[in-house]
Amino acid sequence: MWKYIKPYLPFAILAALFMIAEVSMDLLQPSIMQRIVDDGVLGANNNGVGDINLILRLGIIMICLVLFGGLCGSLNNVFVHKSGQNIGNLIRKDCFGKIMTFSFPQVDKFGTGSLVTRVTNDITQVQNFVATFVRGFIRTFLLTFGSIFFMFRLNTQFGIIVLCAFPIIVGVLALCLWKANPRFSKLQAHLDKINAVMQEDISGIRMIKACVREVYEKLRFNKANDDLIKTQLEVLVIFAFMNPIMNILMNAVVVLILLSGSYQINSGSGATPGNIMAGITYTTQLLNGILMLVMLFQNISRGYASWKRVREILHSQAQLTDGEFDGNTEIKGQIEFKDVSFSYPNSSVKILSNINLSIKQGETVAIMGATGCGKTSLVNLIARFYDVSEGSVLVDGVDVREYKQTALRDKIAVALQKSELFRGSIADNIAWGVTADIEQVKTASQIAQADDFISRMKDGYDTLVAERGMSLSGGQKQRIAIARAVLKNSEILIFDDSTSALDLTTEARLYEALRQSRSNSTKILIAQRIASVRSADRIVILENGTIGACGTHEDLLKSCKTYRDIYDSQMSEEAEKNG
Ligand SMILES: Nc1ncnc2c1ncn2[C@@H]1O[C@H](COP(=O)(O)OP(=O)(O)OP(=O)(O)O)[C@@H](O)[C@H]1O
Ligand SMILES: [Mg+2]
């Protein structure tokens, strides 16, 4: 935390100084009030003759003190927020940067909902915590102990009364916080759940409507919401009972001061009416201080619970440690799987076992296999989205674990199975973060067979894409994702089932364009249709996590029963379609 506070420490110190000035003004007022009553009104030191000039003089001083105190309070607020907001901003940027370094399993472990809550709500709680700490802690501390000190100076008996009540008040406060504290962590966990449900439901709203699951999802959301409200109410109830208890205690103190004061006046042993008035004002200030202490501890407890959650992100160690190698190799576009076995982290199921496969530069290798057999898992190892469990994956002759991850991924362009588009123009989505002129974007789109449909749109390449590409068809999204991968012009191109929504003619044109324009790039295509893979240099058949067969279309038709079965079934489907 210190790392984030340090740059803004001057603001925090200035805030503290202004706060000290503000509280000092508050603490001076009851003493002046006492003199106004005793000397100005009652003339206690002048045989009962009041002094109107003194009242005016002290009144003006009091107003000036209030004005000065108010000014200091405002300046304190300005500097409190300058430090709180800036610290929050710094933490938020660091958290986001850290999340960007997370490996896939780390993102899965936290969950998207929880990550969003942590970067938004939790950091806001931390921000409040810093602000309350700087503003509230100093104010409360000074107001509480200042009031007790001035009370003693005013009248020893009053001081003793307040001092006796103090441990009881602090005890009640501690009890409430002890009860409320565990609930703050629970509150944030419930917020995580709400965010997770919200995220799933809003992004999947089309599916919910198509399957008429609105009521089901509403119930799921209501359950998450009810859990949050239940915990929130528990906290509020605890503090709702605490405030009246505090009030009762403080009023009891006021009554005791009145009793003691009147006893002292009657017995002529010190106290004056002004004394009693000032005593009551100090008690009120003390009450304010203590009530603020309650709020303060609430914010501190909640802020601390949130800070622990934010810290989990900040302290997460990158699971995939970067290697040293900067990716400068003689060979380009060569891939080798050496005895590779793979299980997902925290799972004992072996997805891939003993994979041996060597792919040369410029080769086109297609991967086929039943759904869930591990095709995506296999290609994910090339870009090191996951680490192998056994064996090694080499790119251009170097183990992927030895590369700097950015250097490795610079060599590879991937069009994922589920294309991700972002809000922005089509051109921005294709270029996406790299500087490319419109001609380059157009060329990539032409290869991806996307230029036709984009040019036919009213705004062409400037057409805005809705969130997650919702305004485009499945095949259009796929082609934009392919154009993005093609534009990168890297040594290795991986298409994970990314032409599944294209008709066979468009798909064939795409592969032909790729062959011509990216002849030097190594291409790995995952596909389900024979038509998509038949022209590949080699076709790999994945079966039960191992390579069942490998060869050209003709080889496999002769030697691989699985391939022949797929071929026969797809051919008969085609024949049926063609009548
Ligand atoms: N993140 C993950 N954590 C744990 N298991 C996973 C994860 N992703 C996939 N799996 C499991 O690994 C197996 C292989 O998944 P993979 O996505 O590689 O299959 P696939 O061959 O690409 O299938 P498809 O053709 O449907 O895309 C599946 O049984 C799946 O349940
Ligand atoms: Mg897949």
C-alpha cells in the first residue's frame, strides 16, 4: 500500500494539517462560549453585571474561528480527495496491467465477474478507506481526545465522568465491529457473484431469449441479489443498534455532568453555568467524534477487506514465467511437438499424450478429430497459452518456454475458435492496435474474402461493429478475425475452426488466396469438414489425445478408417443435399 501512498504523501500531509486546524477551531469554541455566558451574560466576575461589549467581541472571534475552521475543512477535503482518487487510479492501472499478464488458468481461477468487481468496486472501497483514514482518523482522534483533555481543564469532575464512560463506549464499538467485520468480506464475495451472473446474462441475452430462460435467469440473479442484501442488512442492523446505544451513553454522560455541575454550584465549589454549557458542548463533540469513529471503522474494515482482494491480484505471480530468448532465429515457421503430454492445471485428466509432430516452414497442416478430442488444446501449446505437462514444444527450434512470451506470440497469428471483436469500426477491428494503412487492411480482407461484404456496407470499412461483433453474421465475424490474423503477416498462422461458418466456395477461395499470398507462412488449420482440409499438405487425425494418423488426403483415404468414415458420411450428406 505504501508504494501507492508514497507519491501522494504531500497531499495527505497537507490534508492532515488542515484537519488539525479545523478541529482546533472546533475545540476552542466551547471555552469562548463559556466566557460569553459566565462573563458576558451572567457577569460572574463582575458582581452579576453582564458585559455586552465582551459578548460582541467574543462573538466576532467565534464567527471568525468558525469561518477559518470551515475554510480549513474545505481545503482538507480537497487534498483528501486528491490523494484518495490518485491512489485509487494508480492501483486500478496496476491491477489492470497485472490482469493483462495473467495466464488463462489464472483468469479462470478468479473468474471474470470477480476480476471486474475487484478492479471497480473493491478499489473504490480502498479509495474511500484512504480518504476516510486521512480525513476521519485525524479528526476523530483529535476531537475525541481533545474533548476529554479540555473537559479536564474545564472541570476535573466532568473529565472523570467522561473518562469513565469512554471504555464502555469503545467496548460497544469494538463489539459491533467484531460482529460486522467478517460480513464485509462476504459482501464483496456476493458482489462478485452478482457481477458474474450479470456478465453472463447480459452477454448471453440472445441465447436466454431464444431458449425462453428469462424467468430462470431472473431467479438466478434474484438469488445472488438477495444474498447480497441479506448480508448488507445484517451489517446495517448491527450498526442500527449501535447508534442508539451510543446516544444513550452520551446522554447519560450529559445528565451526570448536569448533576455534578448543579451539585458543585450549590456547594459553591467551582462549576459555573458557562462551565456546564461548555461541558455539554464538549460531550456533544465527543459524541460526534465517536459516531464518526464508527463510520471510520466501518470504512476501514470494508476497505481492508477490499484491499486484501485487490492485493490478491497485485501479488499474483505470473504462472508462465518469461524466458530470455528474443525470438531472433534463422529458421522461420517451424514447429515441433516432442513427446508432448498435457493436462489442464488442477485437473488429472490427460487431454494429450505422447504427441510427436514436426511441421516445416510453409507447410499447411490440418488437424481433424471428434469434438472435445483436444485440437484447440494442442494448438494452444504453440503460442504457450498453457505449458505442456511433459515433453516440449519447439518453435523455430527453440523451446517455447525459453522465449519471451511477446517475442513468441509475435511469430504467431491466431484466429480463435470463437472470434472476439470489439466496439469500433471494421478497419479498427482488423488493424486492432497495430499501425496499418487502409490498403494493408483491404489486402488482408481480400485474402480473408471479407472485402466484398465490407465494401457493400454503407460505411464500408468505417462501419461500426457493435459490442462483441453482435451486428455481424457468424461468417462475417470469422472473416474479420481471419483478416486480422492475416494482416499480422507472421511466420505461423493458426486457424482454429475459424472457417466453420463459411460456405464451401468462399472457404476454398480463402484457402487459395492464403496459399498464394502467404506461401512462406506455416499454416495450421483445425476443421471438421473434409472439403476444408483435403488440399492441406498433411492432415493429422487426433484420436483420444494421440495422433491416430497423419498424411495427405489420398494417403488417409487409403490407410485411415476414421478418415474414410468421415469422408463417406460427408460425401453422402453432400449427395443428399444435391438431390
Ligand atoms: N480451460 C479448460 N480447463 C479444463 N478442461 C478444459 C479446458 N478447456 C478444454 N478442456 C477440456 O479439454 C478437452 C479438449 O478440449 P479442446 O477444446 O481442446 O477440444 P477440441 O478438440 O478443440 O473440441 P472442439 O472441436 O469442440 O473445438 C475437453 O474434454 C474439454 O472439456
Ligand atoms: Mg476447439
